[in-house]
Amino acid sequence: MINRIYSAQQEENIYIRNQAKTWHRSGLINNDQLTAAFSHTDPDVRQTNVFFRIIFFVFTCIFIGAVLGLFMWMTGIRKPVPVSFVLIISSVISYFAGEYAINKYRIYRHGIEEALALAAMAFLCFGCGTFLNETVLTSKQTGIVITLLCACFACWIYLRFGFLYAAFICVCALCTLPFQFSLTPLTERLFLLVVLCLILFLSAIFDNDENEDFRKEKDTVIQACVLAGLYLTINLEILGAVGGLTGNISSLHLRPKAFPPYVYWASYVLTFIIPIVGIYWGIKSRKRLILNLSLVMTCVTMATNKSYLGITRYTWDPAILGTALVIISMAINIWLNRGENKQRDGFTAENILKPESHGIGLADIAAAVTPLATNIEVQQQDKYFDGGTSGGGGTSRGY
């Protein structure tokens, strides 16, 4: 078991606090209950908001790049091999600086430790890649090694620090691996399917009801991303549509009909099976993200159905599909609302949770810009509470 830098109790307390704030915004708990929840869930870390997290991340990246560039300029290092050693040493320094910042100042998602960890990964990959390419390996072999190294380091960052996007980087790096072995397009796609299925299988094995809530949420996001990648790999007509739009159909990946018939029709069947399994999985495990993604995949399957069957497309096809989806959505909404307390088996069409507001919304910006854009002078309204005969209380104006 990897020793996380944040304990499971700390991350669980942070998750509970975020959920409590959501429940409070939605009116499910009152101020006293929110205070009680916060008093029992002290994570003992320092947090900041999204805005400062981004600012700290950008400034830390600029600082790291400036320090490394200044060192390279002052020392006059230009040759590839010495540069690779400098990058590897910088990777070690950057990584342990991130760990030190967390242990010393107890920061959590401040952007500083994230920038240091990602910089360590980038420096190590580029440093090792440069050294291997200049010494023992060819460019293609170096690319394979860098991909594996990036995937392993990103996986370590996710397991050690809990950065969810590090897991996404790991999955993306592994997905590029099949395209670096000079395989046939069919073999590449099958290799990619094996990789994605293996990741999904491992994620499902470690996902159980005894896990903490924060870990369940992260596992759900990873599973949804892998499931989406699995569907995009299976559906041959999506890439075919991309090739048709770009005009580049030189690759077999962009010509679905060029695949063997058994592969083509197996892909067609799987485009229906995967969304159905995803919907069942999302409902059974109550994973809303999986359910929503499966519904989107169902819509994509319906949109590519004619392309698979070779049926002529018409301009009104999207309108028919949209109308059918609206009717289905209304039917499900009515069915849920007719249940007891407007819910059936724990599912409801009511929006009971309000999302967190991170600052000024689009509506606020539009309201501020509209008077300037339309050149309308906003006139000051009458002050209804002025001019009253009882101390300005407005009693002479109809109150």
C-alpha cells in the first residue's frame, strides 16, 4: 500500500466539509448543523480557493522555469548529456521541494506543491529521454521509455499526493503506447482496448463499498474517463466522421469500412452494449457520472447508427433524434414525479443540491456589460423612503 502524504482521515474530512457546504447551500442542513460538521472534521491542512490555486500554480511554474534557465545560462551548459543530468537533478529537487512544502506548511491543493510535482515529472521524462536518445536508444525506443516513465511517475503522483489529473495523465500516456510499436491499425486498436479494459478492471477490483467516500468519488471519475476512452476506441464511425470533416482519410483509422467485416460489425454491436452496461452499472452502483456518461454514449450511438448501416442521412435527422430524446426525458421526469415524494427507489428529478459558486458568474458579467454595450444610461430611481413626514420613513408616500 502506498503511503499517502495526506492521511485518509484528512481527505475524508475535507470531503465531508465540502459536502456539508453543498447541503447547507441547498437548505438541507442549517447553520448549527454546518458548524457541528465543521467542528468534528478538522483536516489540519491549509486550503485556498480555486482562483489563488491557479495563480500559485502559474507563478510557481514561472519561478521554476526562470531558476532553471538562469542556472543553465550562468553555467553555459549546452550539450545534450549535461543538460539531461541537470534536468534529472532538477527533477529530484523539485519533487522533494513539493514534499517539504506539504510537510512543513500543511498546504492542500495550493497549486505550489502541484506545480513542483508536475515539474519533477516533466524534468525526469525529458532528462532521461535526452540521455537515452544520445547514448543507447533510438528515437522510437526513447519514446516508448518516456511514455512508460511518464505513466509510472504520474501514477506515483496520484497515489502519493492524490491529484486526480495525475491519474488522467497516466491513462493518457498508456493510451499512446500502442501507437509507438509500428503495428497495423487493427492491432493498435486491439492493443488499446486491452490497455483500457485492464485499467477499468483494476479500478473496479479496488472499488468497493468499504472505501472512504473521497476515494469512491475519485474512482468514479477515473472509471468514467476510461469508459469514455473505451467507447471512443470501439466506435469506428466517430473517427471516420473526423476524417470526413478534416478531409484526411489516409489512415485506416479514419476509414471504418476498410476494417474487416467481422471487426466492423462487432464494433457496431458493442456501441449498443457498452452504453446499456454503463447505464445499468450507473444505476446499480448509484454513480451519477457513469450514468450521465452512458446516456451521452447512447445518444452518440444513435447518431452514428445510420453511418454504420450505410443509410442515407438527411438534414432533419438531428431534429428527429432531439425530439425523441425530449419525449423520453419528459416521460422519465413524469414517471419519477408520480412516485411517492416525487422519487422512486432513491432517484428523483428534483434538483436538491446547488453547486458551489466560485465568484462572478456569466449572468453577473452580462448584467455589467449590457449597459455599456447598449449605451443605455441608467437613471437613478426614486427613493421611496425619502420625503416622509415621520423622519423620512415614507409615510406620506403610500406606506
